[in-house]
Amino acid sequence: MRLFAKAAAAVAAVALLAGCSGGGSNAAGSGTTTLEWWTINLTAPAANAAVDKIIADFEKDNPGIKVKRTPRAVDAHKDSLRTAIGTSAAPDIYDYWAGPGLGGELVKANASADLTEYYKQYKWDERFSDAALAPVKQYGGYHGVPWKLNGEALYYNKKLFAQAGITETPKTLDELGAAAKKLKDAGITPIQFGGTVNWHVMRLLDTFLEGKCGSETFDKLVTKQADWGQEQCVTDSFTELQTWSKDYFNPGFIGINNDESSALFFGGKAAMALEGDWFNASIEDQKMNLADVGVFSLPTGTSRLYGFEQAQYITKDSKNKDAAAKFLDYFTSKAVQQETLGLFAVQSVNKDVKADAAKATQLTKDWDGIFKDAKGLYMNNDQNFNQSQTREYWRIQNLVATGGLDPQQAGADMQKFLESSQ
Amino acid sequence: MTKLTDTRFTAQPPAPRSRPHQKKNLVQRIGKGGFIASLPFLAPALAAYVVFVIAPMISAVRLSLYQWSGYNTDPQVFVGFKNYVRLFTQDPVFWTSVQNTVIWVVLSIIIPTSLGLVMALALNQPLVGRNLFRSVFYIPGVLAPIAVANMWRWMYNPNYGVFSEISKTLHIGDGSGVTFLSDPKVAIYAVFAAFVWQIAGLNMVLFLAGLQGVSKELVESARLDGANNWQVFRNVTLPALRPTVVIVMVLTIVHSIKVFDLIVGMTGGGPAQSSQVLALWSYTQSFLNHDFGLGNAVATVLLVVTLILVVPYLIWSTKGADDHR
């Protein structure tokens, strides 16, 4: 009974905390509208300061509107939304990933308002790039306002590449494999991954699937229109993953997280890192010599950019939708986006915002080229699948990566789970 | 004779109480000075118990029969025993978590309990620095499990961890470092080692307390009768420690079944869910997968298993309390 008593006390504490944590949108009787805005934590102090300034500037220009921002860690943010959506504690605006497995789940749960009228009123269709608009239009109507679009690519240590005799960045998956082999032969760890966070290694598996299956089949696989157990490219991708994890990953990768494994790249102990454009800031923070680091697009051969989008959603039950739309219009305006360019992502979702060439580092310029050359977007699979499907995808991926599952069986296992979880 | 007869009649033992009479007494006791009279005093605690213990348990069992994402905007759909069918036949991780929970409980009963007893026996002897050793062994028990998890995760780190450094210094293995947490076959045992490190000291303290109750006279008389150390331990100390052993066992089982923090902090249930346990899998299904039906089905299974293991202890302890009245 002591166990139950303790469990009950814990449940009670959580319930009390959940009850206290909710904010709630409201229209104050004093004539001031207070917008509740729930966001995911921004790690960089400069990015946080920039958001605070945006709010202050907006409130100065709009004396009748106050913006109350509540940043939370990823899991706390998800938990808070789950308990608050559909109640008076729900925020007016929430920050979320735009993929169907995450933002899409909330759209499905009737959390998000269709913003078609605001897209017309503020001409947002003309403001955002096609790549940025695609995720918010995928459910019919417009759900969410694009905020940042992050791309992912391969960072590499130029010195280690030269040491291994690699003179050009790989253009195909075969060349990438050959480069990894050269690095290994030279006694260098070819690529670093932290396996405990699952999504880190997933990036490479997603890359193999896009490269070996092609864009069309990849899209069919993630939308359950193709059979994972029947496509040979799926088996080939898992086989490739097993080869890489066995021969080219840092030893013990599955027992450490991405921060621990990134230390290998920063310390010159691993030659490559599959990371997003936010990694530029980390490289500078870690005082790496920028001249030694380069970045190249994932050589899938499909020309699509690998990445994901974050959007700001207005809740369906918000009583302050007009004020919320006004704030988001300001937040994504050219002036604000130009001023904050590089703090949230290297590229702005606002297509009128251009980088200042004089201030840009070589890495930023490389990223500009990657975004410019990309034709379309394929998203991380933890954005494409729902949460339980993602977890099973990770389980199979990790089993294959650690030699616990035959790659021949991996596709069939994934298909079986997808069918049972429909 | 008559007198005797009279005396016999007057000294007749009272007739055994009839059953209706007993019932009447019980009802009278409850009515006059017992249960009803104590209700006002019990009510606050009873209400809290119902609200915070009974109701959540009933709610968990009820939710296990529904399909629900956890969002208020999403309706709860009654699906009967479908979640249990999914759990037992389609969930690829459930049986792994059952197996790991069983392994954890069984190993917990054997290893940290024995280790605690051995340490207690050793530190019950008049040794130099005895109190210092007692404190040192007990300290891990007062640390937060998540702190212990962080500490051990760093110790196991294949690049910078102490085990890797030792293996490299001693040229053990291929020089790539120790990868205990990376091996799906070893990970659960690697986490269990941290659990033993934390819990053995706590067991030691309980055994030490129990050892203070072992009769010195009995030990001495056993020795005078020629018993060796093992015989004294087997026939005198261990029987006297029986209540302590039961308490340690039950506490260990309870600790084992609800193990959560160490797994979250060290492996997150990985690699590939190989170190998953029931408590964590219930949390994962509900709060990470947003499948509250399945999550509560796991919680209900855990509840049943816990009751099966703990109820006998409750009966035993209640019986013990009654015997001492």
C-alpha cells in the first residue's frame, strides 16, 4: 500500500502542478488583450533576447495588446499542450513542429485554427517561400504560420578529410561510403552519432531511404502508401545503416547522446557530423577554427533538402485570434526577420529577407548554396510518423545498428507495426 | 452434598457465546464506541485516500478500456479489452519490459539483499573505522536516482568513462572503450549494477538494525555448545533476523517493480528498447506516444503484479500485529 500511497501522492502533485501551470488566453476587461504564447525553449541567449525585444517592440506599437511568452523544454511543452488544449488554460499561440506526426497530431486533435482568412488579410501566401508554406498547407486550409525552416547536411573537418586523402566532397551515397572507408583506413572515426536520443542516427537512415528509394517511394513509404516489407530499397537502406554503424560510427555510439558525440567532432576526433544549420552557432561556441570546417548537402541524388519546419499555431478556441494574427504578422515581417536572421536559422521563411554577404561566414554561405540548390523538402521521419510509429522506427533502426536484427527483416517488422497501429 | 451440588451449579462456567450474541456485540461496538464514532476523525484521511489513491487507480483501469490521445478535444472511445489484446499480441516491447522487470526483481532479491546482509554482518563486528564504513556504504542510498544515473552514465562513457580508461590502461579489449550501455544484451545489467550500488547500503542499515535485536546470550550459549560461525549464523542469527529479512525483501521488491529513474537517466529504455521496464513503458505509451489507453493497460498489469507480490506481505504484517495484541 505504501507504493500506492506514494504513487497517489505523485499523481496528486502532478495534477496540482498541471492545474497551476495553465495560462489561458483572455480578453481583459481593462481593454488590454493579453496573448498567451507558449514556445519551445531557445538555447542561445542571443535568440531569447531577440524574442524578448520583438515582444517589447510589438507591445510598444500596439498598446492594447500584451504578449505573455511561456517557454518550456520540449517534453514539458508537449505535456502542457496536451493537458491545456480544449480547456480555458490553452494558450492563444503555440510553437510546434509542422510535420504530420507532431503538428499534424494537434491539427487532428482540433487544437489548431484554420488561418485562411488571415492568410488573405495579411497576404502571407506572398510572404513565405513555397518550401515554408508546404507544411502548413498539407492538412487543407492553413494551419500555422511558418517561423523557421531548418536544413540538415553533413559538416566535415577539412583537415581530417585531407589527412585521409579525400580531395572532394562526396556527390553520391557510394562516394560517401568510399570517403568513410578512406577515413577509417586512415585511423579516423568517419562520423559521430549519439544513439540514446534515437533521432540522431535516424537522420542517416532517412538519408539512405531517400537516396536508395528515391523521392517518390520515400514519400509513399512515410505516408503508408508503399509496403516497407516489399521494397528492396528499404532492405538496402537498413543494410547500409548496419555497415555504417559497424564500421564508421564512433565506438559505443548507442550509449551516448548527441551532445557527448558532438564533442568528438568539436575535438577533431570525428571527421563528419550530420547536423542542422543551427550547428553553425555550436561550432563557433566551441571555438573551432571555422576555416577547418565545411558543410555539404546529403548526397542522396534527389536534390531535395532534408529538414523540418517549426510554425506558430493559433489555437482553435482562442478568443484573441485577431490580436494573435497581428502579432504573428509582425513576428514574420521582413523587418523583424531581417534583424534576427541567423539567430533561429540561417535562412528566413520570409522570402524577401536576404543575408548580408559582408557579415556572412563561409559556413553561412555554404548553407545558402544548399538551400538555393534544393528542389523540394523531405522531412525527418520523426516528423512524418506519429509518436508510437516513430518509437518503433527507432527501435528497429537501433536493433539493426547494433546487430540485433537482420536488415532483411527490418522492413517487414516496420510494415507489421504500421498496419497494427492504423 | 447438596451444598456441593449448589456450589457446582453456582460455579458453572459461562456458556460459550452464541454467534448471534457475538454479532450483537460487534454491532453494538460499532454503533456505540467504534466505527461510527470514529468516522468524523477518519473522514478527512479517508477522503484524501479515496481521492488520491483509489480514484486514480480506478481511473487508470477505466482508461485502459478506452482509446484516447490525452487531448481534451479528442474524445475517449470505448474499445473494451482491445488495448490488452494489442499489448499481449502486437506490442513489440511489452514482453521485453515484462522480462526485464522480472529479471530486475529476481536479481534485486538475490544480489543487493545478500550484499547488504554481508556488509551488515561485517560492520557489526568491532572494527576500526566501523562507523565511517557504515556511512560510506549508506551514502549512495540517499542520492537521487537520477543523479546516480548521470554519474554511472559518465562512468560507462565509452570515450571518457572510468571503465574505458581502466580497460585501455590494462589493455583489455580492442581499445575502443567499454560499451556496456550500448550492448542490448548487457545494458539492463549495466543499469542494474548502479541500482545495486545505490540500494545495498540501505539494506545494510536495515540488517544492522535487525542484528541489534539478536540475543547475545543465545549466540554465546551456541558457541559454548561448540557451534562454529556458520552454525551460529544459520541457527541463531538468521532466524532472529527473519522479520528484518521479510521487510528488506518486500522493500526491495517494491523498489524493483517501480524502477524508473535509473533506466530513464542511463539508457532511456534503449538501446532498441532492450532495457525497457513496465513502469517506464507505461509512461512512454501515455506521455510520449500519446496512447493513454495502452499506457494505462500497462499500468493496470503493473498494478496487478504489484498486488500479487505485496498483498501477502500486508496479510503477514497485519497478522503479526494482531498476534502481538
